[in-house]
Amino acid sequence: MADHAPPERTLEAYDQFVEFYRQDVLAPYHVQSDRFRVKTDCFEGHLASRYGKEVDRGDPVDIHFGYRTLKSGDLAIAIFRPDLYDKSLAHVPRWSPFRITAPTWASPDERYALWLRRYLDGDWSVDNGPRARLEALVRTINALTTETVDIALFSTQECEALTFPLAQNTHRYQDAHEVLYGYLMDGLQKKCIQQIGAKAGHSLPIGSNRTFDTLMKLPSMPTESSPLWAAKKKTSEQRGLASHGVRPMAMPFAAFEEFTKDLETWAAGLKELLSCLEGLLRMRGHVAEKRQTAKAALPKIVVPSKPNYSLAQLPQIVGKTVKSVEYGFRKDRPEIHRSEAMILHFTDGSSLGVETGSNAGNLASGREGLTPEDVHVDFILQWVPAPCDEGIATDE
């Protein structure tokens, strides 16, 4: 979390804009996960309807919320009033019974101060919470393994079911870890680990071995003293209590705060894992992620060009080396749309001119006041950087 939260006296200045509710106001929305999405992090959360269904029913909801700690240690939900009364009006009757009217707050409360700074003061220098950072690391790791061995390490990019504990007791803490285990442990893909091993020249027997243990057998993986192993141990223990046998009765527990620390440990562990995989696969994670993002924006070819189309000449450039490129705006032609153009000159003396075509003339002939010269067609280029750009990982 960011440091230097505002002093407590400044928090009360926001009271005219903020209302507080018991945390269990969110429980019905979690239960109706087919209709609503609830995403939580250590100091913020977002409740939204699954658009398409809720809008048609006339009761959309879109509420960003924070947390404030009561003197009892329980957490209250803090919301910006217009989010409920303007953007989510139909949900006011759902929320009203849970409103806290005379709270006694714990002090200081950095978590609440961070939410105020980000969402009411617009201070975007506030760091993301550990859940956001953890999911970002999973995305980067998946991009790295997809680029290098053609399969993602984690089967799920983001885990919508992952949520911070809904109450301050041991059962809700264990439940949160059960979901986290499914996301980060059960979500590991054995085929990807095998492929990484093969690329590194290290044969791995998968079989019935635990996937995490198999991953750790790869060369140069984090040692057992690393945060990754500590995070895995904690999550495995708590998941076992939640799902194996009859667990002990729930006890009061600072579940929210402890789960925040656990996610911080996981984020540190995944950061170390990413570094190890970068060395093993010889590519930087941010380069892989940039390539994956660029590839997703490439046009999708769904119908091949006909042999008589000029585009069918393109295969002739395969294997040629570009010597120079001319590009800019093509000289205007009477009754032809305006256009950008490019000329590729190859080392063998051949050249390829590329400009755009359109049906502007046909449109102009059927519409009064429109001329082909009024139409300007340009190229949209999507560059996918080479794997070696900005970062092949080296042993140095």
C-alpha cells in the first residue's frame, strides 16, 4: 500500500458524500453471481450488474466501495452516495436495512484513507492492492509461457470467484483460501510445465505428481525459503481446513487483514517465479505481454483473397529483404478518394506499391453532394515486436 495516509481529522470532511453499510450487504450479490459481479481488493471493491440481463430488468447496479474499520474490528462498506442513489437507485431498498447510522471508528485507518484518496480525491498515485498485482503477474506469466511454449501456465487469467473474506472469522478466511488454491494451484497446467521442461532440456515426469512440486523441479526455480513456498504452504493448510472433513467451529479472526498479507506474499512469490521463468525461457515477461497484446489487435483473415485480386501478389515478397520504404500521402487523382500509400523496395531490385481502394465512387454516384475526393482512406498498422526486441533474458 502507499504510505502517508491523510490524518484522521481529514476523513470526516468526506462524510457528506459517503455512507456506511454492514459488510454483509454484499452477501446476496455474491449468492446471485449469475446476475452480479463483486470484485474486492484490500482497500476497494466494485459491485456491478451483468449488463444485458440487469439493464433489461430496469435495476442496474454500479457501486464502487471502500472499507472502514469499526472499533469492534469489523469492517463497514463505504460508498460514494451518488453511486447508490443515482446510478443504482432500484437497489436502495436492498441496502437500507444494512446502513450504519452511528458508527464508532477505529483510528487510524489507512485502508479507508487510501480509498478516499483514489476515488474521491482522484489521486491515482495510490498503488493497486495485492489482488490486482497478483492477477497482473498471472497475466504476464501466461503471456510469457504462451509466447515461448504456446500454452499458458495458469488455466485462468483472472479469478472472478476470488474475494476477500466477507466476515472477520476463521471460516470466511478458509473459504477465501479455498478459492485461491483453485486459482493458483489447481489452475497450473501440467502440459505447460512439460513444455517448459522440454524447452529447457529437462525432462519432467508428470504422472500423478503434484503440479506445483513438478513445476519446482525445473532448473533455477525459487527455493523453499522463498515467498512462493510460504504462500503455497499457507493456502494449502487453510484450504484443507475448508474442504477436508468437518472443520472446527468458526472463531473471531482478523480474516481480512490476514488475507491481505497472504496475497502480498503470493504476489512476491509470483514475481520471483516470473523472474525465474524469464531466465529459463530467455524472454522478458513485459516483452511477451506486449507481443500478446499486439497480436490480439491484428486483423483476422476469415476469407482468402481471390487469385485475380491484386492482394494475391503478396506471397511474392516472402523471403525478400526490404532495402528501403517510401510512405506518405498519395498524389490526389480526379474522382478518386484521397489515400495514404507506401512503396517497398527490395534488395533484388523489385518493388511493391501499396495503396488503398474503396467504393467511394459508387457511393458518390448515388448521393448528391458527395464526391470521391471527400473520402480519405488510410492504413491502420499494428506492429508486433520481435521476441528479441527490448529483452531476451541472458545469463549475464
